[in-house]
Amino acid sequence: MPDNARSWAVKALTRFYRDKSYSNILLEEELQKCALPQQDKALATTLFYGVIERQLTLDYLISCFCKMNIKRLHPTVLNILRVGAYQLIAMDKIPASAAVNEMVTLAKRMGQARASGMINAVLRAMDREGRQRLDALPDTPTGWEKRYSCPQALLSIWESGYGRERTRALAKQCNSHPAVYLRVNTLVTTTEKLAEELDKIGVSYRKVEGLPNCLEILQNSYRKKLEKLPKNWYYHQDIASQWSCLALGAQPGEKIADVCAAPGGKSFTVAQYMQNQGELYSCDIYAAKCDVIRRRAAELTATVIEVHERDASQPCAPQEKGAFDRVLCDVPCSGLGVIRRKPEIRYKDTTAWEQLPAIQWRILEASAAMVRSGGVLQYSTCTLRPEENEQIASRFLAEHPDFSPRVLPLDVCFGRAGLEPSHMITLFPDEQGSDGFFIAGFVRE
């Protein structure tokens, strides 16, 4: 029998956990191969990401009502239970009876008929008592781990860096859906023209205060409609990245380097601020990623961009030393600010992040040598971890007396955080509605 949304989700999840894949890459690969109708693809995507997001919560509830240790369950059976549990606790529009019956039937279709009775009993018990079990969890990190599906190791990082109240807010935000923002490509159109076309195709939106040429999409069913627009009129970019580009302050005619540019979004936005005039070095260590930037830059008509394959952690070439008006270092990081987009990040072994500050430091130091006298250096990450953010920025100023703090020109952004303008800002999903993000600015004396 052909797959439906639920069976597809179970198979994709089984592969995800078996192969330890990246969720977004696996999802794209599997959706391209399947023959599901568009509506079923949307449900399958929701189930796939939803189970990964809520894995600790789902496994806790399954353990409450399953007599067997869930580690001993067949992977297919466990993922059937997870998909069923997710529908019961997170998808109010699906009747509980339908969710349970579909998963029991699915077990039989997928060769797990012997487990169908157990699946039925566990899911029906969860429907009766599951929400009460979650409500009874303590309002402590131990309870948050199960309620919000955030491992204790991650909660400890946030609590030590930002305090308990912020940690609770971040844990809760991990399971929310990020807003959708479009960056208007002003090299080929205007915000007014794009807005007119959105009105024609029935996509609701709003302009984002303080961010020129940025629109927030206000409805769920927008993807098929956007396909009617020219592909080079816009691209998706979170407001955190757009604020970072605004903060850089790029001007027409300048020479600018984006040293860790892939997949290229910030370079494209900076090119617009430059009005396609000057030189913009868009760099990455991997040749394949450089090719992607070249292709997309050509589509967007960002002719100011020159793509270079280089390792940003190594000293710059002699001709690059002191040659740039502005250098943007959006460095590799632990990604704790984009958990809503890549839910598996929360389950990573935190020891894997211990080497990141050393890499980030090398990139920042090498990039500093590229900045001319009076030029701007900007450091950023998409993570929420002080060791990769404030500590790097503070150390840089302490060890480089030829650089001084540069107040970031982000009055609206700072105001939303209740802060005075500074040379450092951390953006939080629960405050700014953006990805978690850190920006620090410096200027060479």
C-alpha cells in the first residue's frame, strides 16, 4: 500500500534516529522522493518535526503508560507511538479517536501487528491522562526537561548564562514556530511592488518596524502562492540576520568581506545596502557552498559579490591585510538560537561545543587583520551561549587595544530588549520574536 502522511512520518523518523541525520536535509530528500499530495506533505512535515521537537516529552508520556521499557521497543513501534502521542498532545484539530485508530492500523500495515494492542492501550491511556501528567510536573528544570523537551545539560547552560526565568522562557520557545520573514531584493524590485503582488495573490503580511524592506508573512498557507512571484524578488531571512546586516552599516562603494558567508543570505542583504557598488568578498571554506552562493547571487543580480574559497580561521593574504572598510564574522557556532528550525540541536552532546570558542577566536583574530584604520569589524553568532558570545567579544577588546567598542545602530532592536544602545546585544526569541542571536561591533582606531 502507498504511504500516507503518518506512515511516511514514521519511516522518515526511523531513518532519522538510525542514521543520526540532519532533520532539514533528510526531510527535503524524502519529500522529493515521495508521491504524497501537497496536503499530506504538510501533515507529514508537521509530524516529523513535531516528534523531534517533543521527543523527551513524548517518551516520558509513553513511559508512563507502557509496561515495557521503551528502549526495548522495536524502532518502528516506538516511532508509531511517538507520532500518535504527538497528535494527542499537540494537534487539537485531529480527533483523539482518529489518531489512535490510525496508529493501530498503521502498526498492522507496517508488520507490527503483535504490538497493535499495546499501541492502542498506551495511546488511549495517554488520551485520558496524558495532559494531567504534564500539568503535574514541577516548575523546575527537572519538570521543564519533560514538559518542554529540553535536556538538563542545555537548561544548565542557559541558567548559568541568563538566569532561571530566562531559561524557562527559552525552553518554552523551543517548541514554538518561528515567524516567516521575507527580505525584498531591492536590486530588482521594491517593497511597494512586492507588496502589491502579495495583495494580488492573497498573501497577508506586515512591514517590520525598524527594518527596511522586510515583510512578515502572517498566514500559514503561503508557500504555493509565493511560487507565483519571480524567485529573485525576495528570499527568506530571519529578522536577526537582517538586523545584523543593518548594524554593519555597509555603504555604496566600500570594500567589505563576509568571511563565513554560506549559505549567502547576509552577503545578499549587504549587497543591497551597497546598492551593488563597490566590492563584497563572500567567502567560505567549502567549494560546494561557494558554488551555491555564486548561483544565488547571479539569480538575485548581486553583481557586487565576489565569491572566494578560503579558510577564515587562517591568516589573511598579504593583499587583504588592512584592505577592507568592514568585515563581517558570522562564525560557526553551536546553533542554540535556531533550535526552532533545527530541533535536533537540543539533543547534541554539549561536549562537542567545547572547541568552538577556540575556532571562533581564530576567525575573529584573522578577520581583525583585514580591517583598515577606522574600519568596522562585526562579530555574530546564531547561538545563546555566553562562552561563544560575550566572552569572545570581551576578550577581543581586552587583547586588541587598537580596537574600541562600536555602538550598534539598532535603536529599535535595543528598545525591544529594554536596553540602552551598546556594542553588544543578545536577541532572544521570547523578546524580539527572532532567532536567538548575538552581535558585537568594533571599530579600528
